[in-house]
Amino acid sequence: MFFFSFLYKSFLEKNSLRKVASEDGFLVGASVSSIPFLEDEKYRKILKDEFNLLTIENDMKFAKIHPQRDSYNFVIPDLIVEFALENDMKVRGHTLVWHATLPDWLTYKNYSKEELTIILKNHIQEVVGHYRGKIYAWDVVNEAYNDDGTLRENIWLKTIGPAYIELAFKWAHEADPNALLFYNDYSNEGINPKSNAIFEMVKNFKNKGIPVNGVGFQMHSSITYSKNYEKIIENFKRYRNIGVDVQITEMDVKVQHSHAPYDRRLEQQADMYSKTLNVCLLSSNCSAFVTWGVVDKYSWIPGFTGQKDAPLLFDNQYRSKPSYDALYKELEENSN
């Protein structure tokens, strides 16, 4: 029995995404949802066996971690962070500033510019300070732009003004100077008005000495979407030219909108995962690839769309899917 366990452990170590990625110092990760993390041993095992990076999916968002103006709730994030540290995994903090998942005490009252500025600064510095030295990178500001390249109307923009983004990065850096600081968004991977606006903001921040280290590309996708991978490479390259890292931060691939046979849909999904990872590996400033979830049954997508789906690397029975195999092959070929 001991010999069998030893062989199985060796097999796992040799044949995991984590193992093959770590050989080249690359980060492969997944977002972590609190309910399966707390209740599902198989879920936790996949996390530590397959990934060297994790993102806390919801429990660091403003309403979760700061439910009352004068109180914070670090219980679940603390458990996940400690799990990561115990298993030699890095953690991405998500997210400090967003237009959504805000507590009632914040949204049901009108604050002055001065009041809201103090609230936001205190929130950022309390949360980042609590995890100082434990969080590898933060999504400081999330989804601040519209698709046309204008700033999204939200409580922060309306009350504080456009400077809230710059201030957020300054405050986060003050609270933990060693953490990497990212701007994170969706539909920004190619070359379009939104991605151009984000790039110009980041370039301006770099020129002004604002502490921004990277840009996150969510990559919530579908097999029915078309991707221009050459444009993604072009976009990643212009960030490299100004000394900014890029990461794929929230990838999943919906299969629900296709009428093709299920096996064919999984093949198309695997192809999209593989080609997207390939773009990252071809870009010297792309340092991480993160899926938004681990197991299909815990994905956010069915609840959001109202339709069944299978967007991740492991099915409901925790079996790896063709997308897993495609990512493994891509990582293995890159390490040779």
C-alpha cells in the first residue's frame, strides 16, 4: 500500500499543471470559492495538486470583507490565504475597488467627496495592510472602463472623480510596497477603444511614477466567440515595451451557446484554452494564467446565465477534461 501511494504521488507530481508550469517559473492558477473550499476535500486537493497560484473569487470584495463601516470580516480570506501559504502557493487579492458588490452602508447614503475619499483610502489600506507580505499581487481597480473607452459611471467616479484610480494604486502601494499592483478588466485583450484607453492610462501612470505593475485580462470566453490572437500578442507587446506585466486572470470558456455535439464543444473549448495560453507563453511579460474556478459545478456561469454549462478544466465528477490536457501539453512543450 505504501509503495502504491508513493507511485501515485510521484505520478501526480510529474503530471500536474503545477509541476510542469513551475519548472519554468510560470504561474498557473484558479479562483477559489468559499463554499467548496470549506466543505469539499476533493476541491482542496485539486487546488494544491494542480495550481501554484490562487485568486479569492468573492470573499475579498468590498461587501464581503467590509460589511459595516467600522468592521471587517477577514475570517474566510484568512483561511484561504493560510491554505495557500501552507501549500507554497501565491495569492492574488481580488479586488480592492469595483463598482459592484458594495455594502448597503456605502450605497444607501450620499457621502461628500472628502468622506468617500477617506472611506476608500481606509478600506484599501486596512485590507492590504492586513495581508501585507502574504498577497503576491492585488487587482487594485476592477472594470473601471466602458467598451467605448470612457470611464464607467460608478460611485467612485461620481463622487471622487477620475483620480480615484490613481489614488487607489498609491494607497495600496503605501500599505504593502512589495505587492504587485494590477488593473483588471474584460474585453480588453485585443486592440479596441477600451484596451487603448486602458493602455494610455497605464502608460500615463508609469510616466508619472504611479505604482502600477501589471494589467489583468479576464478572458471570460465562449466557443462561439472569435479571438484575434495576433491582436492579443500585439496588445501584450505594447505593455512589455513600457515595462508592464500582463496576466490572464479570470478565464473560462462557455459551451452552452453551441448546438454541436458535446464532445465537439469540449474540443473547441480545449482549442481556445490552448491558444490563449500559447499567446501568454509567447509573451515574455505574461507571467500567469488563471481560470475563474476549478470544477464545473461550482462555476458562476450557470447561475448568471440560467443555463447549464461546463466552462472549466474539471467536470462535475472532478475528472480532467480535454481543456486540461490541452493546457498541460502547451505548458510541457514550452518547457522543452
